[in-house]
Amino acid sequence: MPEDETVKSFVEKAFGKQLKDITTEDYSSIAALSIQKVNSADSDKNEQWQFDFAKSVNDDGTAKDPETIYLPATDTIDEADMQVFTGLTTLTLGYQVHFNYDADSDAKTLENLTNLRYFSGQNEDFQTVSKLFAHPEQILGLYNIMLDDDATGDSYSDENTEGEDPDAPFKAFSSLEELTVHIDDDYTKGLLFLRNFPKLKTLALGFYGDKPTDLSPLSSLSSLSKLDLLGTNDSTVENLGVLFRYAAAGTAFLTEFKGCEGLKLRAEHAEIKVLELGKIFRFLNLDGLSGHLSLNSLSH
């Protein structure tokens, strides 16, 4: 039974029952759940909780025939209450939905969600999410993950404690196919972590700060079919040529930079089908880029 008053109100409305009459079967019947704090329809200044939920999901984990319930905003919602929804396949948690770290309870996990395949938190780090689930190897999609040195520690230096595997938090997600990750400007390990996701098909990378990012580790992603790169005004990427060194796909295609009107990139004989560079990367002219496979650096 949930303890958060907002979650209690949600389940009573969702199931049309008083809290005491809601069964474990009711809780487990929800396959997709999204909780976001949004502005009220009648005011930009007033907020409310938006619960989107569904009893079934599509093959890609998206909710099928979702319903929506709005409730008055509170400061936070305790993430621990998600444990009651044991049938979840997809869980999306927005701003101010997190564990109560002031509580005495040590039960700050989502281990009850044994069917979970897709999870989105609010800038969770790999160290945290690798310990959240009973079976992280079953997770197919992770979204809004953060990489920073405070969270990952000295993961790739020679000063690691002997016997510890610095890649363990990444290796835990051995089946991962979709990943959205934000790389903080203090993160010093680059994209080496990508080597742990051989099944990755969709990748969105967000860069912060002005430190150059080496794209060469992308070459380890042999299954990648969609890539989204976003950065700040100061973002710089190096070894861009890796994007054109994938094995031939058999047919030529044209990749467009969504958000960059008029900019197109000819990526013949590459396996990446979709490449998105957010317009915050202020590239001036990419015409004929496919003819310059030696290109190793490109900045705004």
C-alpha cells in the first residue's frame, strides 16, 4: 500500500475504489506509469501532478490507450511508492519524484518491479540505477541518465580499489537498446562507457561545457541505428569521422539534421539511419562532408 498521500489519491481515482479495497491485482494491472509536475491549464504559476497510466503497452514500451489524472501539486512524491505497481513495464518519473533520503528506511529500490523494461528518472546516475532493479539485465531503455565524476568516482583511473570493476554499473545493463544520457562538464572519462552496450540501437548524448568530446568510442556500437547529439554553445566534438566508418548498409541514404534548417549530411554506406545534431551546435556548412572521411574535429 502506498504511503504518499498523492499516490493514495491517484490509485483511488484510477481504480474507483477506496484505498482499503484496492488489491494487489489492481496495483499490478498498471503496465505504464508516468508522473510529471506540470503547469495548471488555467494558470502558468500554479502547478499540478499529472499521472498518465495504461493497462498495456506497445512493443516499444509506450503506453497503449493511456488515461490521465490530475492532482494538486505537493513538494515531492516518494519514489519508494512505485514499488506497489508490480506489473509495470514502463516507468517515467519527472521533476521532484525521488526517494526520501531523510527517511530511516533502507528500502530505496525498485526491486519489486520485476517486469520493468523502460525507466526514466530525473538525472539519475548509473551508480544509482544499477542498484535500483532486481534484474537490471532486463532493462531495454534508460532515459535522462547523468554522468558526472561525483557519481561515478574515479572509474577509469589506475587508482581504483583492487578487485573492483569500474564498468560494473554499466555492465549491469547488458540488454540495453535505448539510452539517453547527459554528460556533465566535470566528467573526465569520455564515452568509454559505451563499450559496455553492444546491443544499443538508439543513443542520445547531451554534452555540457567546453571540453572536447572524442566520438571514437561510438565505433563499438555495431547495432546503432539512431544517434542524437546535443550540446551547448561551447560544445566541441572530435573524431567525427567515426560516424562514416560503419560497415556498408547496402544502400545510400540521406541523413538530416533535425532542428538545423537546410543542413544535410550525406552519410553513404553507414549503418546509422538517423543522426540528429541539435541546433545548439552551430555548424555553418556540412555540404560534401561525406567526401572528407579524414575529418577528425568539428565545433560550432
